[in-house]
Amino acid sequence: MKKTFTKFSAGNEILAICYCLYLTLLILLVCQVPGFSFSMYSEVDSSCQFVDTLYRFIGNPVEQAKCLLRPVRPYGNLGDKLEMLPEVLEKNIGQPFHLSRSQIEKYLRQKSIQMSDIGGPLSQPLSRANDNNEKSAAAGYLVIHDTSTPNYQYEAFPENINAPDWKYNDLQSWKQGNQSKAHIFINRLGESVTTFDFKDAWRATKLEVQILRIKSKGLFLHVELIQPRRSDPSGPNGNDAIAPDPGFTSPQLKRLALIYLVASLRRGEWLIPAYHAVVDAGIPGAHDDPQHFDLIQWGNLLEDLIGEIQNL
Ligand SMILES: [Zn+2]
């Protein structure tokens, strides 16, 4: 009798625990507790969750940027969602583009910058999702990468990585090479080359290729900043966890600001910048780029560039 009672009691306890768990899950779902989601992307990061039907991440454009521009640390460890962006980004992202094409063309002429260096003609629209389906959303994200190449492993970085004679600053080798392609590569001298025009739908992240698939093809633009890596002596053999510090050069970040600006012109709206590592967060084998991206410095350079163009 006692044995039977014990069994009955244990069963009740299990039922009670299951019921409590069910209630807890129900409350989390109904209340949409931050950080909790039942979607297939919950393990990625619910705060940057991509909403398939809307072709965007959760939140308004500025909120999305605060999530997608979280600091990227070695091994792809991410910092917290940003509480604020540099003012120039906070006030412009998602807003109508406010500089005229003729002003920008004048700037390009003065600086002898070819449109073929910065993603193609300014008169052309950007790519669209669903592999350039004309009824699908226009590209809304500028994904920032670092090439993480070459890996000097346990050697020091060469002294000349920011000089013309460092062979990885030769843009033609990136355009012709077999590296994972992006729309544009920017070298450490602040020069750039277009591999694919911004009207060409192209994918370069695991989120696009492995999860969202064809629907995302054309929604993201990809820019690679050339930056070498070396190995962390305390990490796995041959790892590429260490980037130069400071990371990118000022001319390199200024060219990225120009490319962001012309892509936004072609969109008619300021795009949402995003780091590759954050876009792919939580996906096995996710990359860890860009390392040592100075968002405040980039914001300052963008603000200066806007002022420079407006005062021509
Ligand atoms: Zn990348």
C-alpha cells in the first residue's frame, strides 16, 4: 500500500512539474520576454531575430542597427546590444536620403573616384531580395566584413600592411582571386574595387546561404575590409583570432563611409549597417569579423564626409 501511494505521489509530482513548465513557457511566449523565442532562430539571438515575412530583423531601423553593430570580439564573442549609436547614424538610418546625386557626383569627380570603384553607377537601383525579384524588397543592409587574410599565424604582422608595397593591398588580386566574393573590397590605403555591382544579388553570410536561402539573395550588400590576422598563442593551433590593433585605417573607414553613402543614395534611404559576425551569430561555424572596427571613428568620418559633400 505504501509502495502504491509512493508511486502515485511521484506521478503527481512529475505531472505538477510538467504543468509548471508548460505554464512558464506559455507566460514567456505570451509576454514575449526579451531573449526568449520559440522561433527556429532563437538560438541565433532573439534580439536580432530575422522576420522572414517582413524581410528584416525585429525593430525599427535604428533598433536593428543597435543590435547588428554590437562589438565583435575574438572568437566571435559579441558585446551587448548598443544603447546608442554615433549621432550621424542614429539620426539618419532608415530616413530618406538627403544629399543630391549631383553633389555626390561632383565629389567623386574632384577625388577622381570612379563609380566602378564604389559599386556601380549611382543611377542604378540596388539589388532586390528573392534573387532580384522586382516585387521584392530592395537591399536594406550593408554588411561589413574583414577579409581575415592572410593569417601570419605565430609571426608578427609585417610593418608595411598599411603601405602600397604590402601585396594584399593590390585590389586586382582580390577581384580576380578565388576568395569568398563580396560586392566590394577596400584596401588599407582607402582604395576600393567592385567585384559585383550593387544591383547584382549576392550572398556572403551563413544566415543568407544556409537559413534564409534564395529569399535573402539581394537583400544584403557585402563590403570586405582588407585586414590580416595572426594566431592567438593560447588558442587552437593555427587559429586566426588576432587582428591588428588598431584595426582598420582611417582612409579605409572613410572609403567605407563613401560606399555606405552611395548605396543609401541608390536605395533612397539610409541603409542599416551590420557586422558579419552579428548577422551570423549562433550559427555553427560563424565568422568573427570585423575585428577592431571603431564605430565612433567611422561615425565621425561619415559625418565629415556628409559635411564635405554638402559644402562643395
Ligand atoms: Zn565576413
